[in-house]
Amino acid sequence: MKIAISTIGTRGDVQPYAILGQALAHKGHDVTLSTGKNFKSLVEGYGINFHPLNVDYEKILTSEEGKKILKADLFAIQRNMDKLIYPLIENSLNECYQLAQTSDLFIYRPKTLADVFTGQLNTKAIRAAVVPAMEETAAFLNPVLSGFWLPAFMNRWSYQWVNLRYRVLRKPISQFCIQNGLQTHNSKIKYNIPSIYGISEHLLERPKDWSKAHQLTGFWFPDKTFSLPVDLLDFLDAGEPPILITFGSMPVKKEIAAMIIQTLFEINERFLIAACWSDWNIPEVEQSGKLKIIASAPFEALLPRVKAIVHHGGIGTTAECLRAGKPMFVCPILYPVGDQYFWGDLAYKKGFAVKPVPISRLTPAILKERIAQLITNGFLKDNCQIMAEKLASEDGIEKAIQLIEQAF
């Protein structure tokens, strides 16, 4: 079967789909993954075909304007609509649509906005995601609004927020539909598109008010472990397991990075910082046996070697923490809009994390307090180990493939 997969965003938005694509390819399917051009090596590293979108999300998000957009700066968003956002949306939709038409099955992330054309495809389509933000439920607030306090009776209403993006982006969406001879998108029309979510029910219970067309499969973990570089192994072997600090693809302000590093030197622990897309090159910082800064490392190999993790709350990093059985402290960067606080708060309520604090509200005192809780709370450690054992017996990728092949 010829399968096209489409996703956009940061590494955490791409890697789960590359993992899924690799597993489908191992089953004998011809798989092509379409995403930003800066992920070419990542996608091809999973042994599947790559179809580039002419956009570099790392370059956009680390630019000054991109940082303002991430903070939900309305003026920055409005200023960049015609120059940046509209062309990106129109180009992505066209690329996804052309690829979908030449495939037997189209698997897409809702963030691509492919919902505007999947109901008009002759090709079968499946919605795949790692954040349950599309299917209405009374069980929990829409994760992308988790930074707001709303009474429980408004949970189902919060999913209407999804329709707002179609109104905000109606210009490029309408232009795309006209170019391709498609009916103008109407968000009130609901097509019967099945959905799969790469989320474990050990963390999030599947809502009882969902239809059978929408399923949680379990986390999508890679089936291979990459080795760690020699210099990192030397640091890990030189003393007690360190506490890992990483904010993934989320850019961190220079002053916040400096505050965190200064505070770390006041704590009697070893620390490892995975910079990823952020700039942690603080001139006055000297790396030593207490602190090491690296560009990145494969979490499936690294996390079992650390004591605890401080991170931004992305579901991919959260899942890897749970798989490794390590307690976490979540500091959402996207807040109050975004799903990062949702996962941090859920992990806290389930006993896998200390209480989350948005990075914009982080202080030296809070950081010291939360790290002390991470390393002294025995209940937290035991709970995380139990969770790791549960996840070890779960195969989210295999269940996802079964559902995909059944749907086809």
C-alpha cells in the first residue's frame, strides 16, 4: 500500500510520524513523509521517503519574529500574516494535497489543516495525532487551552476553539480551495475521518464519550536505540547521575537561561543541559564535572542514565520520561495557549511529576524547591518505576498499525 504521511512543526511534531512511518514500511508499505525541509536527515534516518515542504521551522521559530509569535504576540502575528503565515499555509496545503492524491492512504496531523480537503479526497484518510485537541469530550478541557481555568461544564465547548483557526486562516485556505477546484471549507460539516492518538491510556484515560472511530494506541516509541557520544558517556560515568534540563525545540530567553544556570551552581547536584534549538552559550559559564551543555542526544539512550528531568512539557519528552521511569518538573514555554501545561499538570496529578510552573514564572527559589522535591520524594520515584513497567508491556506502534490497516 502506498501511504503518505503529513505533519508540520518542530522535531516533537515530526519524530512520532517518522517512527510510525518506519513501522509501516517494515510491514511492506511504501511510505512517504512530508514535512519541513529542515527535517530531511531525520526522516531519511528512519528509512522512509521524504517529501519536503519549502519551509524551515527551526529558522522561523528561532527568529525574533518567530519568538514573538510563540508568545502569542497578537501584533507580531498580525504583522506576519501576509508575509510569513499565509504563504506557509497555502504552500503546505498544496504540497499535502498533491501527495495525498497520489497515495492509497493519507495519514495526517490536524496541525497541517488537511481537514479542509480530506473529506473531498478519493483517497482514504486517517487523522493521527499525539495531542487530543480535535475530538470533543466532556472528560477534559481542550489541551491547547490548558493554561486557562474553565469550569468542567465548559470542557466540551472548549473544542470549538479548533474552528477559530479556520476563520483566522480563511484567506490562504480559500485560495487553496479555489486553486484546486475544491468546495470552500465549512467547519460545520463533519466528515467521518477515523483518528488515532499516540498516547498511552496509562497516562490519559480514553474518553468514554468518544465514538469507536477515535482510539488511543499507546505511545509511539522508536524500535532502536542510538549510542551516546564518548564525551557525554565520560561525563555520565564521572559521578552521580545528573539532572537533565531540556526545552526541546522551544527557544529559551537568554536571561532565563542565565538565571537557570546560575541557580544550578547553588544546588549540590550534577546537571546536564540539552540545548536543542535554544542558545545556552552563556559566556561566563565554565563547563565542569558539575555541569555539561550538549547540543542534543537520543533521549531513549540518555534518560535511563539521568536522575530526573526538567523540561517544557512536550508529549514526546513526557513520554520518554515515563518510559525511563524518571520524575519530572515541567516548565511550559507555550502558556497559557498550548498543550505543554496539560501534560505537566496531568503528570503531576498522576504522581509522576512535581507541580508545573510556566517558565515565564520560574524563579531561583522555585527551581531549587522543585529540584529538591524531584530528588527526595520517594513516592514520586516509586510511581515512575511502576509506570515504566506498564509502558514496557505496551506496544503503541503495533496497535496503531493494526488500526490503520483495519481502516483501510
